[in-house]
Amino acid sequence: MKISFIIPFHNEEKNCILMLKRVSEYADKTGLNYEIVPIDDRSADKTTELIKSFSEKNNCVFPLFRKIDSEEKGNTMGKSLIEATKKSKGDIIIWTMGDMADDTKTYREIIEKIEKGYDMVFGSRYMPGGSRGNLDPFKAFFSSWGTMLARVLFSVPVHDITNAFRGFRRSVFDSITLTSSGFAISPEFAIKAHLSGFKLGEIPTVYTNRVEGVSSFKLFKMIRSYLSLFLNLFYQYKIRRIKYALS
């Protein structure tokens, strides 16, 4: 079984080589059959050339590069994750962020849980045993409320869907249409997978806030995008249930 590590980078010149080394060394040490698909999302610093240099020395790294588009505004992490996942070859896909926030120790547990029958497994900061680490309490509150709302509206059975850190079977991705271009890709994928009948699970993880570089985290834009997504999905969900009840 092949594992694809999808890693989005945006202006991460201080973290990208460290992150690529971290993942490749972990995968080699644990004997995984793997590939790494780093995707450079319109970086304006040295991220592009650093990823190219690293990939030339590692035959398990297959980089993608999204060019700067003057008409494309705001966060486009969702587009990057979708594009890189489509290009990947793995049976199991792991989304892990390029800012060094995700704990590599969680990778093996995610893979093992998928092998036991789960379709999508989240690295969870907010379940028992998990930790938000040194994430700012204000940001932690707003990153957790989205999952709480999803649990109320859609009965999502996990505790952390706003963090993109997760593993899933390729069949899940191939059967769902994702439309979010930015951070909302994380809850969108989780909610749609749950409503489609896939089995969701979670593993406790410890989050580490970035120590290098500048975050592109835009709190209020994220909240607005989450609310828009949730209302739209809830409306569609209720309409489908009404049609089913009347059929």
C-alpha cells in the first residue's frame, strides 16, 4: 500500500526544507512505500527554488508549482490540496501542513486506523489525549468552534475538522466534489465525507505553532467562509432529507 504525503507551501522558505526532510526521514525510517507531493502555492520568496533543489536529490519527491495569478486573490490552500491530491498516486493520502505544525508521530497511527477499516482519520487537537500545544488560545477557540457547529448540524463524529491534518483513502477523495479554494476545504471535505456515509475516525495529536515564517491565517475571513459553507451544506442536507421523506 502506497502513502502519498501532500504538503502545501506558501512563502515557507524557512520551513520547507526542514519539513520535507522531516517527512522523508520519517517515511524512510519506518519503511513506508511512499511519495511526497509538495505543492508550492504561488510563493514569492525562495520556496520554489528550495523545493526544486530538494526534489532533484530525492526520487520520492514529486513537486508541483502553482504560478502567481493576478486575478487570484486570498488564500488558495484548498486549490493546492485538491490539485496535489489529484496528481498523487497513493492508496492512502495524508494532508500535512508545510509550517511544521503537525506531529509526524501521528502519521503511523492514522495509517493503522485506516487499515483497520476507517475511511478518513483526523489528527485531533481537541479529543481526549490531544493538545493544541502552543497555539494561541484565541485562535484555538475559533478553530474549535467550527467542529462543534458541525457536530450539532451534521452529527460529525469527530472533534477536529478545521485542521487539514488527516489521512484518507483515495476512494473517498475520488467520490466527492470539493469546491472550497481556501481554509474551508478542511471542514467541507470532512462534512461531505460523513454525509456520504464514509467512516470517520480520529487520533489525538499535539499541534505546534510555527516558530519560523509568517502565518497567512486570516481569522475573520476564515470564520466567514466556514459559516457560508455550513449554511449551504445544511440547506442542501435538509432539502435531500425532505425529498427522501416525500419519495
